[in-house]
Amino acid sequence: VQLQAFGGGLVQAGGFLRLSCDASRIIFRAYDMAWYRQAPGKERELVASITSDGGTTYADPVKGRFIISRDNYADAVYLHMNRVAPEDAAVYYCSTVDRGVKRWGQGTLVTVSS
């Protein structure tokens, strides 16, 4: 499994950012996917997940602001970050579970200016 996340950067509070994660070496449409984030000094936390058939879940802090989506033709999962808040600043990772093992992309940094 290879997961390549990108799209992070500097965003103003209240702004929008879209993260992307390209997956390879898996039959992507069969896999549940997720986005996690880790802020400095904090543990990595689940942000949002999407099942192989499109069902979604969200962590409470991002409900109503973030949207996770997937494109099974492009083998990609996205995180649409609306109304970004300072507390959303973190390194964001895409993830999946392959044969019982959690796999991680390399992370993409989101910085929020207030």
C-alpha cells in the first residue's frame, strides 16, 4: 500500500483547504479510508472516515465543517476543510487498514493564521 497525501499549506482562519490522498497498490474501491491529524504535543486523532461504499463519520470538532469524499476512479480520498479554525492546525495523514495492518501516508501540514 502506498498513500500520498498533499494539499496542506497556510490557510487563514475561516478559509477553505482541500487535502488529497492518492492510493496505489491496493484495490482502492474495496478499502475504507480515513483522515487523521496530529497537532504538536498531542496524540494523533481520527478526523473523518469513509467506508468502501461511501458511508462517512466525523469527529465532533469537525462535524458540519469538514467533508470526506472519495473518487474510486482516481483512487483518491479527499478532505474538504471549510471554515478552518486555528485548532485545526496539524499534520494530516490519510490511512487505511490493509490485511489487518494500519497504513499511513507521509502527512501534509496544515497551518492556520488567525
